[in-house]
Amino acid sequence: MSTQSLEQARTIARPTREEMLQRTYSVHQFWSQNNDLFKNAWAEWETASGLTSVLDSSLYDPKLRTAVEQAWQDPSQEAAVKDLWEEVFPGVYKTQFFDPKKLKILRDYLEAVSEAEIPLRPPYGISLNRGGAMLDERSEGHLGAPNFQQFYKGLMDAYMRPISRLLFPDIVGFDTQTFGFSIQWQADTDTSLRAHTDASSVTLNINLNLPGEEFSGSGVRFFDHETRQVSELTFAPGTALIHHGSVAHESMPITEGERSNFVLWLYGDGGQVPRFGGTKTQIDPRQRWSVPTAPSDGFAPF
């Protein structure tokens, strides 16, 4: 198999970290002009690495996977999905999302990605996190490997969107577009993120740490604007937190080790999000368990 694009991508001159932080026009040109090159390089890399089919539905927690698959077959059974989510803070829910026993498959894949030497754009929105990457194809310099993109789209369409509609009915209609990035918090480099809200209707934060992969600090602190309640939450390997993007939160400093996460967003066309306290649209379960037909609008929050 030809690896011409892969070889070219690995040797191409890249923008500096400072240029990316400043979001100069030359950086935008770099990603735009080389988009097809990098897309082909990721496909060549994935095939050459033998990683064309390692990411699939077996990575999900068995209880969640069974409930979600049942709901897709018969939407009237969707309560079994909702029952798996525990409200751990006002408007914040938690569940076991990935199977800890299978999580190493995903982490090994992401480790191989980091060693692929193909340019990846780290998230601008969090001080250009060194260990992070953009996941959605709308983003410049995203992780364009075909198997990963298939897995990512399945996660968003089959899991995140219908679950979000179940837990947060007001986001219906503000969930047509997807966005995602990964983060790696490291005690000696990128350590925390100050209090903020997200430009999303819903945010899903999944801990990708493996069992036994310990770290200190790095809890996620949430703020309730009505009660003034503050709570710092931690979550185990493969577990996820989901909440409205309007819920204020911050990542506390990590003091030892590393923490890896996927952060995934849903929002409406052009970045629209529901008004706080907005109408909770009543829809038939069959509508909830469906995929919007609207194409990507190309809008990326950062």
C-alpha cells in the first residue's frame, strides 16, 4: 500500500505553538490547504497500523450498551437508559459509560495516534492543551482516521444525543450539531481550567483513565447559580458526567499523574443553545431515538 501522504504529512513544516495560540491567519491556511493531505495520511496510517476496526460498540459499558440498543429497537423501553444515570449535583448526571475492562483498547489507539507524527490541532479553547486533539471533522486539524471517525459519530448519534434528550428535554432542536475534543491533564504541564460555562446545549465529559492509573487532584467543581451550592466531583475510569453547557464548572489543578478525557458537545445550527429555563419540548420517543438529517453547518466554537 502507498504511504505517500503519510510520509509527506510527517515531514511537513508546522506552525509553532505560539502561532497556534495567537490563531494567526497562516495557521488557518496551514490546516485548510493541507486538509486533504492529512485526511489521506490518517487513512494510510490506520491501515498500516492494523487499526482499521479496533474501535466498536464493545467498548461501551455492557449495561449501557444493552439499554441503548434496546431503546433503538423499541423506543418505549428508553426508561432503562435513563435509570442508569444518577444525578450527583443539580442538573449533573453520572454513569458508567465505557467498560473499564475494554478501555485499554481505546487508550492504546489514542497512544498510537499521538505517535503517528501526523499534525493534530490541540484545543485552542483550553490554552492549547498539549495532550489534546480535536475530534470532530468540522474542526481544523482533527483526528481524521476513518475508524475513529466512525466510532465518534456512533457515540454522538447513537448514545449522546438520545441520552441528552432524555435527561434534558429543553435541548431538543438545539442538538443537531456535534463537537468534540480530548484533553490530557498533566501535573507538570497543563494542570487546570478556571470556572466557565460551555458554548453547548449539553456537555458530556468522559474519564478515559485506566483502572489503576491514579492521579491526585483534578476534580471537576460545579456551581449552582440558584442555590449557590458548590461541589467537587471525581469520576472513576470509564465513567461520564453530563450536564447543560450553561452549568458553571472548573477543572481543579492536577497535582500528580495524568488524567485523560473526552469532552463532547451538542448544539443547534450556528451554535444555538436553549435559553436557561426554556421550553421542554414534548416529543415522541421515536423522535428522540432518531438522527437529525441536517448536515454539518461547519461552525466550530473554537
